[in-house]
Amino acid sequence: MTVKNKINMQFNGERIDVENDITMAELLAQKTLSEGHFIVVLNDELVVQTDYDDTVIKTNDAVDILSPITGG
């Protein structure tokens, strides 16, 4: 069994520890955000849903979950 190291990152303004090499999809699943209407921003860059499986979180990355604003 391989033990992954932890890294420190920022999630919605809070410092947290997560497994090393965690993907955006895995992080969102841990935070129970795998479905719904929201926008993911990684280090001030939008991450599209099709890239969640390929986006790996690194030490000191900042992930913010935003609700889209709609109106007319």
C-alpha cells in the first residue's frame, strides 16, 4: 500500500491539507461538490468541468468555488 503525502492548499479562503497528487475531481468529490451549478477557479483561472480529472492540485494552490450569477 502506497502512502500519499499531504500538501497544504487554500479552499474557499481556508487553508486545508489534502492528499498529494489529488485531482480537482477528487477534491470536489471529497467536498461533496461533484454535481451542481458552480464555477471552479484555480489560482484565478477558470477550470472547465472537462478538465477536472486532469487538473492536479499542487502545494499552495488556491481553489475557489463560485456560484454563477444569473439575471436579466
